Amino acid sequence: MSAYILPILFILLFIYCIYKRLNTYDHFVKGAKGAIKLVVDIFPFIASIMIAVALLRVSGITSWLTQLLSPIFNALGVPPELTELVLLRPFTGSGSYALLEDVLVTYGADSYISRCACVIMGCSETIFYVATVYFSQTKVKKLLYAIPVALLCSIVGTILACLLCRVI
Amino acid sequence: MMLASMLVLLIVNPSAMLSEMIGASTEALELCIELCAVYVVWLGFIELIDASGLSNKLAKLLRPLIKKIFKVDNSETERLIALNISANMLGVGNAATPMGIRAMQALDDKTGKANFAMIMLVVINATSIQLLPTTVIGLRASAGSENPADIILPTLIVTVTTTIIGILLVHGIEKLRKKIKGKKKE
């Protein structure tokens, strides 16, 4: 079902543009032109955050944090097997998806742990990445309470996800 | 954070530091090349949506909601936020990012501090409001799940709850800050 949504939307868009007598090709090219500049602008920010994450992982700080936080997460109803996933999720999209695949293979796709992991992944975002990229092209130096609020929501979401997976 | 991990690495494995950093930036470069290809497609489509006037219609549709949540009064900004949120709901975060960046630039008041609407946009994007977690369902299906889509309902409930909590929190904090500022002036 979901595989049809985007293609159908694309086709409808083109039909609508032709109906409006727009030169679709010219407009598409004009929009596409912005892609390279955008990527060049955000590249240094993406690279910096990825370097920071790599250092965190290879230095062993994440696994140390995982051990430290597991009991706390467990008390909140989050399976300790998922601590690393929850910790890495705000930093890296590709890294956390790789962890999700590990979890799915290790515990079986229909196990409680895997379902929790899937819901956690589906309802959270790479907060630090999003904040870095979104603020990167502005003059903002002080993010104020943006990250704490986002993280808090994410934690609430994680706890709620594990709770719901027990019931549904 | 970076300094702490560097210090630990100095003790644990000093030879790995430089190679890890370069490895990570190589990964970032690869990601950016991939993103560039994705953005070409999405920015092309978005230009069509803009030129055909569909984005204005979408913005009009979402305007009451956006006005209430973001407290902005500028049709250009409303349009960008509307596109960003719609792309997020469809689960195409890669199409949402360019619109989000443009919206942030439009919201920037050059004071060096994040303002209310900017924080709101980041929080809403960070709580993820997608209606269909397609990537997760795909991964689950390929791992041999019997019913890969049965996580849709819990995901939806959680995602809606956290987004509402995020919006309420940002509004609440903003009110508190105004109160404190008001008291200082007195």
C-alpha cells in the first residue's frame, strides 16, 4: 500500500503542472540547481558531528555510558538490550539503523525487544543532527532550550513505546 | 564532548584517533554525495509544487494550525513550514530538511539567539511526526516478521503524544520566560 503513495503523488503533481501550463522541465531544473549548494553548505556541520560520534564510540565512552545507564533504563521499563540504541539514536541515523538490524536479527523480528526497538526508531529522530543542520545556516549561536526539550520528548517517547508494546 | 573522547582515546588507543576522524569525515562526504542526489530529486519536485501554486494552497490549509503553534504571521514562512511538516508526515525526511533550513533562515532574527518559532520547528522535527515508518517496516519485513506493519499503531500513538508534549513544553517555557522577563523589568 504505502509503496504507491509517493509515486501517485508525483504523477498527480505532473498532471496538475501540465494542466496549469507550466514548463515542468525548466522548473524542475531550477529547483534541482539548489541541491549542490545546499549540500556544500551543510557538509562541514555533518562532518563535524559524525567525527564527534565516531570518537565517542571508539573511545569506549558510549559502551561505558551504556553500562552505566542500563539499570536506570531498566527501571523505567526500557529493556537493557536497547540502551545502546536509545543512546545513539539522537546522534546518528545510519548508526542506529544498523543497531536496529542487529536487534532484529539477534532477538527475532517479532519479539518484544524488537518491536520496542522498531517503535522507538519510528517515533524518534536524530536530534543532534537535525538541530545542527537546521541551525547551521542561521546566525543563531544560542539554542536555548531547544535540545533539552527535544531530548525530554524523546525519552518520554521511548518509555511510552516500551509500555505500549506490552499492551498492543 | 569531543575533548573528553579525545582524552580517553589518548589513554586507550592513541593510534586510532586520526584514522577514526578521517574515516568519519569520509563517511560524512559519502552521505553528502548521497544527500545531494536525493536533494536534486526533491528540490526539483518542490520547485514544481511551488510554481504550480500547490504549496500556497497547502499553506492556506495548514495556516490556522501553523499560526497557533508557531505564532508567525508571514505567508512565505508559513509556506515553508507547511512544506516541511507535510514532508515529515509523508515520511520523507530528506525532502523536509531543505525546507526546514529555508524556514529557519526566514525565521532568523539575527540576534544570535534562537527564537520561539525556531525552537518550535526544531522540536517538532526532532519528535518525528511521520505517519508511516516505512524504513522500519521494511527492515522488519526483511528480518522475517510475520506482521511487519503491526508497529504502525503504537508508533503513531507515541509520535503524536511526544509531538504534543513538545509543543506544549515549548509554549510553557516561552510563557515562563516572558513572566521572568516581565518581573525583571518591574
